[in-house]
Amino acid sequence: MIPGGALMIFVIVVPILLGLYMSVLTLDQYTLRQWLSAPFAGPGNYIEAVTDSPLLKSFWISLSFAVLSTAAAVPLGIAAALATQNYFPGRAVMRSVFLIPFVMPSFVVATVWRTMFQPDGVIVNGLHSVGITSGLWLNGPNSYWTLVFVEVWASWPFIYLLALAGLQSVDHDVHEASALDGASWWPKLRYVIFPYLKGPVALACVIATLNHINNFALPFVLFGIPAPDDVQTLPILTYSTTFESFRFGLGAAMAFSSLMLLAIPLIIYVRAVKLDVDEGADK
Amino acid sequence: MRRTNKRKDSMETKKTKFAALTSVLAITALVVTACSGSSVTSSPSVATNPSAVTSSSIATATPTPINGAGQTLTVLIGADGKYGAQQQQWFKDVSAAFQTQTGATVNFQTFASGSEELTKIQTSVVANQGPDIYVVGTTFTPTAYSTGAFVSLTPDDWNKVGGKDKFVPADLGISGPTDSDQVGIPYTSGPFVMAYNTDLLAKAGIDKPATTWDGLAAQAKQLTGNGVYGMAVGYKDGFDPWKFIWAMSRQAGNPIISGKVAKVDDPTTLKAYQTYFGWLTTDHVVDPASVGWNDGQALAAFASGKAAFFPMSTTSNIPTLKTSAVKDTYKFALMPVVPPGATALPAGGAGATSILAGNNVVVAKYSKNQDLAFALVKYLTDDANQQVLFNTFGTMPVNQTTFTAVTTSNPALGPILDSAASSVATPFSGAWADTQLALMNVVVQTIPDLSSGSVSTSKLQSLLTAAQKTAQASLDKAP
């Protein structure tokens, strides 16, 4: 208890408290050097973050992008897990190949896709060759869908991994029993297999959504700074405010506001899917 | 923001041997100077290098011998992506020479990106410890100044680095808010110029590039056709767009920031944006694909002979151009200095050929080795090392002696050197970083309209109003 508690205090609590303290200071390039004695701003940074900055818009962009990415990745991941569940020649290779997007660093993924999404890049030219004029993918409204697409491409193997782990836990007797009962593939999938996947996939959804929201490298490399308005996610806004405009206090307030805003749906969701281990154990 | 230094690296690889020779001579000069213990030395080694012989900086290399034995100076400097091996060798050469001179070693730390540079600077400022010397972009100097973390240079400090007189006067333009309140010591210069295709111009009967933006657009129209565009521009570049806007506005008499007042929504700036975007939407003199190009892609278009003009170029592009399809048919010229819509420089306008681009060095207040740091800065900015930097990395010298020697011996670089001498500094304000970002944001948010072929005045004005608000708010926060 004591080692764990001390670790938690130094690794989590202290940085959070320091960040919280920074968020109530007028901390910028003029006061950074003597930051402990920077003027106290009270709730000023929070008020500015909510009322006079794009924070709320960025919040919705991040949340919607994250939920959409997760929603799109789930069927892909489950389908891939089901496809590689039963043995066939080359299964090990296919399982490894599926993991490639997930193990590639975000900045590499973003760099490659940024090159392909250029106005005279392979994607635009490819679409044009089949009669589709696609417009810009790295600026304007399409940039949002570019972000979702690339995020899904890079992250679906995570869902796949956890779904595969769920499938491994299905008891062999269950397969035999459903076969003896004459269940066809869909009822078997729907009523036998999916219940086993519910826990792992729900956990994967929560983790994946949080990862999407916190993904800084992907939009940063794909779109640069300043980012197009449509893809100014929370991490990008916080970074830009903090490290480009040098509003360290405001940036900290934005980070904490984001944390609070995201905590609400997260807590509701976690409780709804009963990921609370203790609660589950009590039942 | 920052980062005028990202593209002012180098130029002529054919001079590598000469650079090595110069490097050896420079080090030899230092060794001899140090060994003699005298401030005035005319060693045989130095005498073999004409520029070194005429260098007042070498002659005053060690006004007060400094004993740095056992000490280490740390220098934070941008990694040179194009000349990485040469830079590593230069680090060793400088460290060896300085150790011989003072007994101190020099530890060079590099950063690969602006973000990394900012993070290191901010961390050091907060922790009150870190590198002794920082090499920062000229446009970042106001921000560095505003942190109060760097030494405000006294006359004595300037003497320690060889005196203000040894620098090209224009390069001191972004050292501080006033002549007597400065933190940045010029280190390298990287003025912007315009490359043009002599062959294409000759075929079109154009003898030289225009000196007005309107004239340039007219020439570009004349040159556009048969798969060739008049200009190569990177609208998606992270830095170039604001430089065009600033130059045109400044030429029209609008410095963007005047005292405590931001003037981003000034009609001159609106006109600058309209002109810049108009090259694509109304003049049709740039490739439509350039809405997604950065500076490198625009350079590639020019280098392949598909564009007649490549404005906002630096000497760092020379290695690319020298091995390109236009290797025998390109030249440099000054960018136009007459603002859009005018035929002559208006009253109050500045004939800005370029932003004052390059790098300054700043010395940290927390450094316990400030005298030693100034001694190193002196070495870095003395004639011998400035020659090495010019020959190895292509950076323009800030040392007046070196500048004169280079001007005399490199007539082909005339426009670049002219631009260096007539560059105009961006406003020295802690709010400049925010303002620069706001200017860039206008371009970023306009690109979809640009791509569709029309940028409405109302949308532009709306974006400029937002940018003005950002810039003014940042100015209001300045002490």
C-alpha cells in the first residue's frame, strides 16, 4: 500500500496539483522564469477557456472524432478476430500483418498518409482517374474525415487484439454444445460468442476512445500548426495555446477543463458497461 | 513561429575542400593566438588566408585571456538536416579550438524541430539551468527577450564579443527593442531572395525580374503556359506565407505591430492577402496543386523547370538547384520592394527585400560561465569562423569583414548580399509569435476557398478581424 501510494502521489497527484496551480496563474512568457510567483489569475483562465477560446468546439471535435473512430474500428476488429480465430495455413502471418498499423509510430502513419492525401497525391489522382473529384483532404471540411479515416486505419488492430483475446476465452465445450444444438453461424455468433466478447470489447472501446481523444501526433503531423478549424482537437488547441502562444496558464486551464468535460461521459459509460471490477465482484 | 533558421543552411558543396582548408586555418589561427598569449597575432598560418589577415576580429581574439580549464560550455543549436556530417565535424573543430584557446570544452546539443527547441528553452527557463548559449531564429529573439532569461548586453559584453562594429549593421536590427537594450548577438544571416529561370525569361523577351509586385504578376502571366507556371509558391508551407504578407504590408507602410497597436486588419494587409491569393485565383500564374505545397515542393517545381519565378528562396536551395534541370539557367534577384497596387514605394513604406532572417545567439542569465560564453560567441562571430560557416553551410556572414570579403569574391551572390544588407526586422515584440501565428492561420483557413478558385473579400476580412483580435490581445498582455 505504501509503495503504491507513494508512487501514485509522485507520478500522478503531484503533477496534477502542479498543473492545477498553473491553471490559476497568469503564466506566460513574461512570467515563466519566476513561475511560482506569477500573478494569481483565479478562475480567469477557466472563464477565458470556456467563453473566449475555441475550447468547446474543440471538445466536440475531439469527442465526435473519437467516438466515430471507435465505432468504425469495432466491426473491423471483431471481423478480423473472427476471421483469424480458426486455424488455416498462413494464419500466424495474417495475424502479424494485422498488427502492422498498430505498431507503427503515429508520426510515421501521419507522414505517409499526409503524402498520399496531397492535392496532387496518389489518392486524389486515383479518385480522379475513376471520375471522382475529391477536393482537398488536408484542409477544409474533408480534413475531419481524413483524421477519422487515418485514426481508424491505425487503431482498429487494438480492437482486434482484445476481441481475439475474448475469443480465446470461449470454452471449447460451448462450441461443441452449440454445434450439438444445431445452431447456425449467426445465432451461434449472436448468442454464444458475442457475450464472451462484450467485456473485452467494451474495455477496448473505452481505452481506444480515450486514446483517440488524446492523440496529438496524428493531427499534428497530418495538418500542422495552425491546424484547419475542422481538426483543431483538444490536444492541438492545448499545444498551440501553450507552446505557440506561450499562454501556459490558459493551456493548463484548457487541459483541466477538457479532463472534467471528458470525465463525465467516461464515468457514466464505465458504470453503464459495468467495468467496475469491485461492483462486478459483489454481484 | 521561429524558424527563419530552418532554411538558411548552406549552399555550395563544391567549396567543401576550401571549407576544410579554411577550417584548418581558422583553428590554426586560434591555436597560435592562444599559444602566443597575445591579442595581436600575425602568424604565418593566418597570413595564408587573405580574409583572416584583414580580420580585425582575429586580431582582437583574446582581449583578456580567459582560463576555462575544467569547465564546459553547453550550446543549444538546431541540427543541420542537409549537412549533418559537416556540422558534427564543425562541432569537434570548434570544441578543440576553444579548448586550446581557453581550456574549456564545448558541448553542442542539437534540436531537430521548433517544438523541441521551444520545449528545451522553456524547461531551462523554468529550471533556471541548462545550456549556456542558445542559437535562436531571429524572429524568436523577441520572445526570448520577453522571458527575461537571457543576458541584456552591456557595452562591456559587446566588447567581449568583439564590439558591435564588427557586425553588419542591418543584422543588429533584431537584437533588442532598442540599440541600448539588446539580448541577441547576430550569428548567421539568411536573407530571402527570388530565384528565376533565365531561359524562360529570355524566351519571353523579359530581360530582368520586375521590382514591383504588380509587375511581377504581369511577367508571371506572360510566362504562364505550355505546362509552365509563372511562379512557384507553397501555400501550405508553415512559414513562407506570413513572410509574403509581412513584406507587402511593410512596403506599404504597415509594420503589422506599431507600439502597442496591432494593425493586422489594415487595408494594406488585406491587399497583401488578396495579391498573394490572387496569383492562384485571378492571375492563374501558380499551379493549382500549390494549395497543398510546402516550400520544398515549390522549389521542386521551379527546379524541374515548371515555374519561372521562385520567390522566397534562400541560399540553402542552391545545392538542390545546382543539380537540377535548371542548374545552368537560374539566377537570384531581389524580391519586389514596391507594394501591390503601387508603382513606387509609398510614403512610410520600407523597401524590405526580406525579413531580417537568420540566427542570433543569446546567453542565459543563469549561466555561471558568462565570460567564457562571450568568449565562445566572439569566436563564433569572428571572421575565421564566419568564413567557415559560409563555405560549409552557406550561411551569410554577419561579420562585416567577412561580409565584405564574400561580397568581393562572390559577385554571383550579389542579390543575396544586397538582400542581407537591406532586410528589415519584424517587430520586436513579445506578441510577435502570436501575431505571426494569426497571420498564418488566415492562410490555413482560406485554403479550401483558394482551392475552389475564389476567396471572397468578406471571408478574408472576417479572418483578418479574428487575427487582429488575437494579435491585439497578445499585445495587451505584454508588460
